[in-house]
Amino acid sequence: MVTEITMPQLGESVTEGTITKWLVKPGDKVNKYDPLAEVMTDKVNAEVPSSYTGVIKELIAQEDEKIDVGKVICYMEVEGQTVKQEEDSPSSEDKKTSDAVQEQTSSLQEVEDSSHKKRYSPAVLRLSQEHGIDLTEVNGSGKGGRVTRKDLLALIEKGFTPESNEISESSTAAKLSAKDSVADAEISNYKKSATSSDDRVIEVPVSGVRKTIAENMVKSKHEAPHAWMMIEVDVTNLVRYREKIKGDFLKNEGIKLTFLPFFMKATIDALKKYPEVNSKWAGDKIIQYKDVHLSMAVATDNGLFVPVIKHADEKNIKGLARELNDIAKKARNNLLKQEDVQDGTFTLNNTGSFGSIQSQPIINSPQAAILSVESIVKRPVVLENDAIAIRHMVNLCMSLDHRVLDGLISGKFMGHIKYVLENMNENTLNM
């Protein structure tokens, strides 16, 4: 029996998911619990397991298509479920009636198939309009010959343009006489010009991950009134201390000691001292968190992920370094689970790893603020005695939700981070 497979609910508040990659195709035999597809919800990829053993009959959802929870994503012929057939053979009269019904059904099926071909999804209509594709001339691979998004993407990847449409070209050529050499030349020049122009651009389909990032960023900018603050910190002592211990740390712990765990620790201390920053806007109230669940922005080739280190305030720098190493590996290998990206209370962003020295990050809504750690650079600094020295300096840039935070508390918060970073010493590693 053919059974509908629907989009599962992959989290308590999840209402939809995006099929980022199908792991099966029609005709494939799958066992119960085998993965059918990769689905993305709220910046994390998860696999949809099969609830049955059987054969895949048809894929309904397209890759990069957003599907509501409970909607059909594919059909499967489930093993062991069959339609019960009548044991008695039909009478002659019944057979005549059956033949008539079959003839009518066949006729209706042709009409239905023809109508089915002309029903196009919003994604198909959008692509056809953007690329000037005549859908009536496209052979669809979907049910009943329906044109799918994959059909159009295949055409586009082959370099389809309205000018290169074989049908329109042959039709135009038939109307031109051999004597219309001038017109031929003009059309040829026009095509070369259009092709030349088209060759100078590359159209990149928007992935499901990129769409989700875009939606979240737009939502944050629209809902949260952003304000910005930046301070500069002299981390010369920190640079020297880390240089001194990094070799032994790698030997003893098995992982590299970067600067980021030190910035994480200073930020966590400031969040404990000023819990107003460790909060979120909730309409008619502001919710402050007693625990620090630190969201860490991790950039990969597949997009931006924000896994969370739970109870970060209970860990020292060694523990934070291990946690950071673990979540970075998960993110880069697409192993993050739904629970790995939930419940963050404050976000730390390491834009300095890209060479940035100043930025204005977008708040990870509904959190109240996000802090970016920029590149550590050497530059001349005027000291207290008016002497000029070369110091290791870093900019810390914070975006804050002005509904929740004002300049006073934000300034105190940033000042505390500065104080901790500038006063790190031999006891810092066990903080």
C-alpha cells in the first residue's frame, strides 16, 4: 500500500522545515529508521528517518523547499501492506460495467494529466519568470508530466537563456527568407550582445541555510532597535601569557589554546556581574537569566551556525576551550542537533578570525546583545606617563537591543570585560 510520509516536528516550537538534501530517490528500498532526507530548521540540519520498511514511490517536496509540519514530503510503498482483493471472479455483466468505467476513467485521466501539467508551484513560476522560460515547452519529470523546480534548474545549469531557446530560434528561422541577410546579421549581433552580457553574471540559487539566515537577520533588524558600542582593550599581557603556555596546553590537553576562550571567560564574568545584559525582551516584561548559556557564532562553508555552550558560567578556561573545540567540529561536520542550538542567552562572535578590526553584528534575537571580538593588532599607544609604546590592541564591538539595555549598563558591562582582559596573569588558566 502506498503511504504518505509527512514532515515530522523536529522541535517543540518548530512549525516547518526545509528539505536541504534528499538521501533517497524513487525506486530505492529503505528499511525502518533509515534516513530519507536532510532537513534544516532554525539553522541546524537533522535527518528524517523512515517510519517504515518499503520502496520509495515518489518525492513530493523539492530540495530547498520549505514544508509545513504534517505536510506530505514523499510517498512510499510500505512492505507488508496490500490492498485486499475480491476472491470471486466478476460476472459478465460486472465485466461490461467495469470496462465502461475503465474507459471513462482512462479518458478522465488524460484530462487530469493534462491539467496537472499546467499546475505549477510558486517556486517554478518564480524561476520561469526570472529566466524567461516558457513552461508549456518544458518536458516535466514530475507526476503526470508536471514541471518541477529541478527541471528548471537543470535547464538553467545548461546555460538556458530566452535567446538560446531552441524552439523560438527554429520558429524565427522558419520565418526568415534566404534573402533577409541584413535581418539575419542584426539578429545575430543582438544574440551575441545578449550572450556576452549574460556571460558576465553568475546566478547562484539560494540554499535553505542561507534563506533561514536571511529570514532571522531581517526579523532581528525589524523587531529590535539596534544600538552599538565599541571599546579598545590592551591585551599585551594576555598575548604574552598565552604565548608562554600554549605549547604545554597542547601537549597536556590535546587541543590548541586560542585567544577565544579568554574572551569567553571575561564575557561570562561580566554577564554574571551585570545580569541585565544576560536577558531578552518578552513584550510586556524583560526576562533575565541566572545561567549563562553562551551562543558561539561558527562560520562554515555551508553557512553560519550558532551552537550553544550550556552553563558556560560553570566552566574555567580549560573547560571552555574543550567545549569550543567540540562544537566547532560538530558545526563543520553537520553534526549539530536541535538541542545544540537552543536556549542561548548571549552571543559571542569571533570576527577577528577573518581579519576584521571593527564590525556591527546583528543581534541573535530574542537575546538582548551580541559581542564581536575583532583582530588583535600591534599599534603605537600613549601610556599613562605619556610614553609611546607598541602594544597588542583589540576592539570589542557590541550590538544591543535598546528596548532592554541603555548606554549606562552597557558601558559598565564592556568596562568589566576590559578590566578582566587587561589583568590576566599566571592564575588565569584556572579561572
